[in-house]
Amino acid sequence: MFVVIILVCAAVMGFSLYKIVSISSNYNQARDEYSALREYVTKNDTGDDGSGENNSSSGGGASATSGRGGESDEDNEKSGSGATGGGLKDLIPPVNVDHESLLAQNPDYRGWIYIEALPNISYPIMQSTDNDYYLHRTFDGVGLFAGSIFIDYQNKGDFSDPNTVVYGHNMKDDSMFGILQSMRDDALYEKSPYFWILTPQGSYKYKMFCMISTDIYSEAYTLFKSPSKEFADFIGRMKGISEVDTGDILYDENSKVVTLSTCISGQGPDRFLILGIRVNK
């Protein structure tokens, strides 16, 4: 009997060791692939330092005014830190991407995401005909748990929809969207509240205006076919339920929003979302 117990324990330990090695190898493979892809991305030394933003495409639309730190619109315009959309100079993206080379390798490539305060989140964005293919497949089509950052299959691939949803895994090694929740930190948000979506069609800058812990039934996943008052109202509601004070934004029915989505573990809500509104045309 004692020998049987020893054999069972050894089998369990052996299987556990196999799983650990397998998971580690999975992480390393994904990390190596995406590190190689970053060779197509170069830092722009004259790019955005996170201190300002482009002219807002929101025009003279509705305004959400829960100013971060009590700053007024006038203060934000002077400092270039708010989303007032008035008289702020255009800014160059912090990185340049060789879209042509990436498209040549995989026609499912749609663009590149770069978060200014979290530069480790710098990945290609993919899209397939469903939301399963890239869930556990990398840019190269390799079957790995890390998968890819990808756009909801129902969205247009050029980020022209009112609300484009982008998914990414919350990986334990902090890759993919594993550190997305770090943006809750006031210091990081103050460093820069912006992320970029760089595409073959253009480079788009977004200001984060809503951060929430929620579930798969959240209104934030709503897709709109075209600009509408309902979409403008949606932005206002999302701004109103943000769990983090994200300052002021201007918006109207022609605004463009990107919703970044990742899973979270533990009891309660199982999704963490950041919504960003485009601040350049």
C-alpha cells in the first residue's frame, strides 16, 4: 500500500512538473514571437511625450466635466493635459510601424496598439471571421494560450466604427493585456492617459475616459453601425460609471471609441475594460 501511495505521489509530481514546463515553454514561445515582431516598430524620438494631445475630432459636441484633480478646462488647455479639443498642436506618434511588412506576413493584420504609460503593451492587432481563431493563436498562427490582441469580428477592421472592441488575454507573465489594470494607478494615468492605434490607414490617438470591472454583458461591448444620438448617450453613460476619475472629455455622435477588454480573476466581475476616445482625426 505504501508503495502504491509513493507511486501515485510521484505520478502527480511528474504531471505537475510537466505542466509547469509546458506553461513556461508556452510563455517563452509567445514572448519570442512578439519580440521578433517588434523589429518592425521603431521609436520616434520626436514623438509624443505624453504631455499633450491632438485636436479633438469631437468638435463642439457634448462635454463630460468631472475634472481630474479639480482642473478646469482652462487649466487643461494651458497644460495640454485635458481633452478639451481646443487649439492643441498635432503630435507625432511615439512609434513608427512597418505595416506593409506585417501585412505581407499575415493579411489578418489590422494595426498596432501602443500604450504610452505601459510601453510593454506594444502588439499587432489581428482580426478573423470569428472571435475564436486568434483567442489562442498568435500572429503567426501558432497555437499558444497567449493568442493575439484582436478586434471583434463584427467590427470594421479600420477602426472607423463608433465603438471598436479589442480583446487581449490577462497573462500571468504580464504579457498581452496582463498589466492593463495598472492604469488604475493615479501615477501612471497622470504620466499619460493615452494609447495609440496605428493602422495602414492612419495613426489614431485615444484618451482613456472609462475604466471599469464588469462582465461579458456590459453595455460597453455595444457595437453601433453608425453615428447616432444613442452612441453619444452611450459615451456619457460610460464616462459616468468609470471607477477612475479620468478628467474631462468632449464627445458627440461622430466620436470614435475603442474598448480594450481583458479577463480578471477572482470573485465578482470577470472583465476589466478601458474605453478610450479618439482625440485626433
